[in-house]
Amino acid sequence: MADELIDIYDENMNFLGTASKSQAHKEGLWHMTFHCWIVKKASDGHHRIWLQLRSKEKDCYPSLLDTSAAGHLRSGEKPKDGIREVEEEIGLQISPDNLTKLFTDKKIAPENNCEFAHTYLFETDKNISNLKLQAEEVDGIVEASVDDLINLFNRKVEKVFVTGLMKNEENQYLPHTGFVTAADFVPHGDNYYLKVMTTIKRFCNGGE
């Protein structure tokens, strides 16, 4: 995959110039990313979040669960332009107008990866079984209860139940059920996941 050119910033989000993605990661340069969390609201309050399983071939955090769809903003792109990642990775076409902004998270990830993560929510009525996943990037999609994930990252439970699709050795996506732990997630940190899940829960419950 080509090394993309991205915009870089100072720690106060003032634009400085451009650099390759690999250079930004190597040198700890601040840059912008797009995170889209996809939720299925439920009338009984048991709202469910889609979690992407990163490909085992990824250079960064292979075979770990992550945001429903995410990626780096290319040079010149605005935050919502990252919506292309949703279609590329999981085959879901959505309009930028249907995104709900949750927050912009300023974080330093492991290996000095300095990001302004523009974090959005999209509400869907689709089923995971209908998705067209990008085999090079995605080894699976599963969904879990928002409340279960809150309990997981509050360390009240050790594992949560998930259901969805996983790729087998023949590169086929097959139905999957099982349990995952906090160690199965990209290490964004408990506080980040709790911030996401509690914000989504408030949104789904009408801002309560």
C-alpha cells in the first residue's frame, strides 16, 4: 500500500504542513484520523455496537478489535471526508449528513502515535450478514452490547459475548459467536472506550 501524504499539526491543532503517514508515526507528529462507530439501537435499551477485527496482515495492531471503521485523513481532507473508510472497509454506503459527531479525542497511542481522532456515530438498521468486507483490511465484524462493553472497560467483567462474521483459513466470512476480553482490543485505553460507549448510550437514550 502506498505511503499516504497527510497533514500534520502542532499539539494545539494548528496546521504545520504535510508528511508521509509513516514519517508522522515514526516522528510522533500530530495528525488527524476518522473514527466511525456504528450502532444498532434497540427498543429494549440493549443497543449494539459493531467492532471491526483488524486483519492479521496489518502492520499495526493485527488481529485486534477496533472501531467499526476508521482511517487517516489524507492531506487536504476535512474530518467527514474519512467516511470513505466505511465503504472501503465494510461496504456500507452512508451520507456524511447522517453522521453524528461525538467528540474529537486528542490522544497519544502506543509507539508515540499522536492523533486528533474525529469520532462519529452512525445508526444503522443493517445486519452484519449483509456487509461486503474488505478482505485485505478486515478479518471480521462482530457486535456487542453497549452496556456489556461499558462493564468490560470498567473492569466489572472479564469478557463479553459477541456475534458476527469471522474469516476462516479459506478467506470465507462465516457466522461467529464467542467471548472477547479487553486484551482483544486495540490499546486505545479504557478511558477512550468508556468515553465512546457512554456517549453512545446517552445518544441512544435520547441524551439522558
